[in-house]
Amino acid sequence: MKHIIIVDCQEDFCNPEGALYVKGAEVAVENIKKYLESLKDEKDTVNVIFTVDWHPLTHCSFKENGGQWPVHCVKYTKGSNIVEPLIKAAYSIQKYPEIIKKGSDENKEEYGAFAHFINEFLSNGEVEFKVNGDNFDYISFYREDDEFIICGVAGDYCVYETYKNLKCIGMNITPYYDGIAFIGEKFDFEKQFELESEE
Ligand SMILES: [Zn+2]
């Protein structure tokens, strides 16, 4: 199975009028859309996973609550919506794209979407992750021989941290750079990961 992980492609990050717009996000979105459309013939072996930043108003990452970011992606508000071109492209591939919510605990900043695995590898070759639903957690299963492609925003925060979550346990994950927008300088995930592993 090939999993396409699309990180935080929400109005607040991707729309130039959004609360925490990431420069170049609309170009990344356009490229991801084209990429998804190119997968139509493979849809039986493709799984689309969206992650969404999903905050309560009281979230600790907001400036007014002592954090470093302006108020963004407040759950169920317009800014938290996944941008329409991508949700539509995903629906054309599969009926129920997977949606993982993160940052819904007011006391926790959460950049990576796969921080909480339960068992690294089960005897049947599956990896079991505990991920956030809306008001509850659920368990998601992936296979250790699955392929993961990752893209979205922001490259230097949530995309890289989510990449790391899977890389750390040896999963096969590749960034799709044309579909990634960075807040700061663009960097190579693989090289950065190696540097951090040496420390
Ligand atoms: Zn956030």
C-alpha cells in the first residue's frame, strides 16, 4: 500500500488571507492536487491520509495563551478546513480518506501526527499507532512494508516532525518536495534526520 500523507493543508496555512499563511503553500497545494490526480489508476493501492491542526481556543501554542503562534486552526472554524481542491482530489481516489487530528489537547504542542505508536511491529508485520480522532483516540494500522509519501505545510515544522515519527521506527518514507512549503529555508529531510541522529 502507498500512503500519501498530506500535512495540515488547511485554510489558515494555505490561504494568503489565513491566520498563519505559509508562503508558497498554494503552489504546494496545486502540485499535490496534480499528484493525487495522477494516482487515479492506482487507487486500489493508494491511501490518502490528511493530518489537521485541530486546536481548542485555549491552546497553549497561541500567543495570547503564552505560545509563539497567532490563533490558528481552531477546530470547526473556517480556518481549520482542508483546502477544497485537495479534499475533492482525495475523494476522487477514495471514499473515506483517513483524517488524523493533532493539537487538540490544550496543554500540548503537537507537530508530529504519528508520535504515539503502541507497538512498533506486531508479529503480522503491522505497526499500530494511537492517533487523535475528534473527541476520542483511535488505532490506525500500517504495514511495515508500506510506502509513505509525505507533503504539506509547514515543511520545517509539522511535515518534518511527522516524517521523523515514521522514520524513527524505520518506515519507508519519502518527502514529495514539490508539495511542501517551508516557513524558513527549505532543507533536505534525509540529511537533517541523519545530522540529528548523529548528535
Ligand atoms: Zn497549530
